Amino acid sequence: MTGIDLGGKVALVTGASRGIGAAVARRLAQAGARVAVNYHASPDAATAIVASINDSGGEAILAGGDVSQEEAAQSVIKRVVDHFGRVDILVNNAGITKDRLLLRMTPEDFDGVMNVNLRGAFLCTKYIMPHLIRQRSGRVINMSSVVGLSGNPGQANYAAAKAGLVGLTKAVAREVASRNVTVNALAPGYISTAMVDELTEETQKKILSNIPMGRFGTAEDVAEAVVFIASDGASYITGQVLTIDGGMIA
Ligand code: NAP
């Protein structure tokens, strides 16, 4: 998608030290947004993403912090607003997996995934919302997954968190629609990142046979959708889940 102009907008992308989040941060910057790159455990990788955006003519800052912790989430948003004077776009992308069949899944496996993927999105959305409401404009984009729509063996925790994000999206979309703030979710299928690279070759082959387009998605495929949902052209779209999966669950 070309021609989208996000000049003047400020975006916070959680979990942007690699993978989809990094591609989203780069693409938002390319469209003219000033970008805050959040990370938790990978400061060096996040610093490299910030440098690559600034080196290519964009404007980016680091905004580290574990989004699942209330104080950290608050201070990430404060850092963005203190630095840029505003914030317009939140991409709740930070996510982890701890895959195990239900009978082997520990309560800690469950809580860990819920905390980052769902609680983190709740906290960032909660603490950014006063700024968006005050501005009478804003975008929240939640990174769900096709797994949250269809389920997947070995991912009860992850599927529950990603389905939870769909509910969060729809509820908050209804709460803030009158303030000109939209809240949408993206549901990527299998995207070539560290998360998919960890799967065995046999599993990857099996998955590919179920994707009508015959390929895994790229982080850039997801980033294009983020830029569109963030744009003025998407101002009447809210409470939706956009699947980006090469036709897998069509
Ligand atoms: P990834 O390569 O593993 O990257 C995950 C990102 O999340 C990293 O930048 C990581 O940063 C960050 N993160 C993890 N815990 C965090 C925390 N507590 N606070 C802040 N940041 C944290 O994953 P990905 O494949 O790009 O996936 C990105 C998102 O898309 C996730 O929500 C994932 O569930 C979703 N998704 C992915 C796929 C796929 O096929 N890849 C499909 C559907 C949905 P640090 O290393 O700095 O902690």
C-alpha cells in the first residue's frame, strides 16, 4: 500500500525489537509517523531498530518496559507523551508463547501468556486512552491471531489470550467510538518470524499445505494492514478483526 501519509502522528508499537513489531515500526515511520519502539528483554535489538529508522530519515525513540506490569506500561506511555507531546496510534503487538498440551500446561504457562498478550494490551490501552480521548482521535490496533479464532492444539493459553483480545477490541471500540477513536484487531496466520522458525520442518510443511496461497506471510504483509488501519482512510472501521492468513481460515 503506497501513498498513506501519517505525517504528524505519533505511534507506540509494543514488542518492536524484532519480528512483526519491528516491521510495523519501520513501516509506520516510512509513512511519516514518529515512532516509539517498545521492548522488554532485548535492548540491543530494539536500539538497532531505532537506529535503522533514524538512519533512513524517520524519527524513532526507545520506550522499554514490560507491558504486563502496570507501572512499566504507565511509564512507557508517559515516556512517549513526554518526548513527542502527543500519541495517536497504539499497536499492542508484544506477545509470547508457552506451548504445551493442556494436561501438561502449568498455571504459570497460562498466566505468563495471558499476562503479556492480554493484560499487557489492556494496560497499554487503558493508560493511552485518556490522551486519545482528549485529542478526539486515535487508533488502537491489537495483534490477535487466527489461533484466537480457530483454536490450536498445544496453545490453550495463547488461543485464550488472542480470543480475549478480540473481546477487548470489540468492547473498547464500543466505549470510545463517539470520541473518534477506533479499536481494531489483526489476526495474522503463520508469519515468518522467530515464532514460526521455531516449528519443526515437518510441522511447517503440514501448515503450508493448509494455506491456499502456499506460503507463510511476511512481517511486512502485517505491517501494510497496520498502516491502513492507522490511516484516515480507515476512520469508519472499528471493532473489527482483519485476518491476514493467505486464505487459511477462509
Ligand atoms: P517475536 O518475534 O517473538 O517478537 C515478540 C516481541 O514481543 C519481541 O519484540 C519481544 O521483545 C516482545 N515482548 C515479549 N514480551 C514482552 C513484554 N513483556 N513487554 C514488552 N515486549 C515484550 O514475535 P512475532 O512473531 O513478531 O509476533 C508479534 C505478535 O504477533 C505477537 O503478539 C504474536 O502473538 C502475534 N502473531 C504472530 C504470528 C506469527 O506467525 N509470527 C501469527 C499471529 C500473531 P523482547 O525480546 O525485547 O522482550
